[in-house]
Amino acid sequence: MTVIDIPGSKSVTARALFLAAAAEGTTTLLRPLRSDDTEGFAEGLKTLGYAVRQEPGAWHIEGRPAGPGAGEADVYCRDGATTARFLPALAAAGHGTFRFDASAQMRRRPLGPLTTALRELGVDLAHGEREGHHPLTVHGRGIKGGAIRLDAGQSSQYLTALLLLGPLTAEGLAITVTDLVSEPYVEITLAMMRAFGAEIAREDGPEGRTYTVAPTGYRATTYAIEPDASTSSYFFAAAALTPGAAVTVPGLGTGALQGDLAFVDVLRRMGAEADITGTGTTVRSTGRLRGLTVAMRDISDTMPTLAALAPFADGPVRIEDVANTRVKECDRLDACAENLRRLGIDVATGPDWIEIRPGTPAGPVEIATHGDHRIVMSFAVTALRTPGITFDDPGCVRKTFPDFHTVFAAFARGL
């Protein structure tokens, strides 16, 4: 049995940083993830005028309920989608002129549904080049609140940004969602908002689900960040692939916020053994992996993990309802298909699905990462059984797990 210490959740760390910045008082975050994305978020807060003190194992943030301390700022969001989508909403609740830009990769990723909703709430903002994309300028002057409709079928982060904003408005916010992808991420948001003192009601109606957020503001707290479930998926998949292997991730169990822990249920359906307890999650190999058809709309960040594992199943693996993976750091459906074909695997794709047939991946092959950390970490699982796999940009894992290659290599030696 291998016990692996997985770094803190990126999704939880990003939300906690927003909540801490908006709260009354000083918040301490325990075990926050230190990666390019979360460091970029913290740097963005500092640029906006928030006091952030970082020490090993804990970050301390002095909240500013009235909004950014800076009256004017230029924020570079790097590759971080949470930074690029959450911070403009935070800035809009304050007062000042705030300019946001991001990497070329993040500039390509859509922002339109969020900025349209912010405009409907009276926020004065302008896209600098292409409508619906960064760069973006926000002229903050506080937000009254009100009722809006939102299509979050492309990214749940649009809804999360607006939910996080709700308690900072003068009169509260009612958001009716007509479509929603990755709903478990919204559940993370709601649970964390409540931990910081927010009040949210949810009601399903004929026109969609409506979230009503009261104008309560937030209260500072001490908040522990749980291990990253998406990152854990690579280690769980590796254990399922390796006869006789077992891995436990402590701190990620029945009380976990992250929906991506449901990836272990996919592995269980394929034939692995999985135990989720109050203290952690264990996956064991049974020496066999079955093919399956699975809808991964709610856990789409783990789609590449399953795609990279799929050739080793005894039947086809078909992954459905993952159209939103085409607008992540890269088009992940095409990237997975491209690399599997390079390895000699028979693959078919459609607008929102990929089907991988059984086969023996053959190297040497350089994986085209497209600068996407999840492509690298997923195909590291394939590499366990495929000599000669390399990556054209192995360093892009710094986005969420800078030490991934060292940790995974040590883990693999113990399997």
C-alpha cells in the first residue's frame, strides 16, 4: 500500500482566496496549493491592493469588504482561468479602474457569458481586443444587485464568479441558470461561501435553477484546503492499471467538497476496488480493467485521465457529454485523440465524445501537450506501461503541480 500526499486543491484554493479577500477580518488558509495558477491569483490580489502574507503551509489574507485597496491596477492573470474570471468580478464590486490581461492561452478561452452578466448588473467594462475575451477593463463603482439569467453550459466558473460576487452587492443577487456544466464545482462554491458566512437559497423552476444570494458580506475564518481530487486521479488510475498495486490519498474522503473524487467510481466500474472513508480514499488493482461507456459532464477535468488509461481496458471506453473540454487549456478531446493515435491506438471522436478501443500503446512517442498540464499528467499514466514516452512541454505541470514529475516517478517506483 502506497500513501501519497497530494497538494491542496486548486479549485478550493482559488475560491478561498476570493472569499478571504472579500471577508471582514484576516483569514488564514491552511495547506493552500502553491502552483503557477494559485500564485498568480495571490499576486493578482496583491496588485489590487489586498494584503497577502504567504508562509509555508499557511497564507494570511486581510479582507477588504469595500473592494480593492488600489484605485487603479493592471492585473496579469497568467494561464489561470479562475484568476481571469473571478478577479474581475471581485474588482467590479469595488471602486476604481482595473485592467486585466492574460497569457495567449487564456486569451483564447471564452469569457463572454460572465462579462455579459456583469454588464446586465450595471458594471462598466470593456474588452480590449476581441469581445468576450481578455484583455478586459473594469470600471468598478459597486454593484446594486438584481436578477439575471446565465448560460453556464460552457463553464461553471461563470456561475461561480457571480455567486461569489452576490454577498458583496447592495441588494443581493438572483441568478437563473439555463444550462450548467460541472455542477459539482458549483457545490464546492456554495459550501465554501457558507463557511464564510454567506446565505444562498436554491430553487428549481420551469425556466431553470435560480440561486438567490443575500447581501450578507463575508466573515473571515481559518480554512483548511483539502487535497486536489483532479490531481489524485492520476495516482488512482496508475494504481488501477498496475496489478497488485494500491494507493491511499489521506484527507480526501467522504466529506470532500470536490466532485472529481467521483472518478474513483469510474475506476470501480472498470473493475478496480475503491474505498472512500472519512479519512481518505484507497484504490486497488484487481488486475483487470473493463471497457465502459460513461458520461463525464460533471467530472470533465478527469476525462484525459480516463482517455490515457483506456487502451489498457479489455473493451472500448466511450466518454460522453464532455463538449466543454474543447474550451479548456486546449481542445482536450482532440489532444487526447491525437496523442493516442500517435501511440497506435484506434480512436474516434465526435462533438462531445471520444471512443478509445483496446490496444497496446507503442513508443517512442513525444506527446503533444499543447501547454496543458492535464495532458502531461494523464499520459504519464500511459507511460507506466509504454517505454519511450516523452513530452514536448513537461514543465507546463507548474500550473497545478510543479513537483509532479518527481513525485509521480517516486510513486511509480513503489508500485
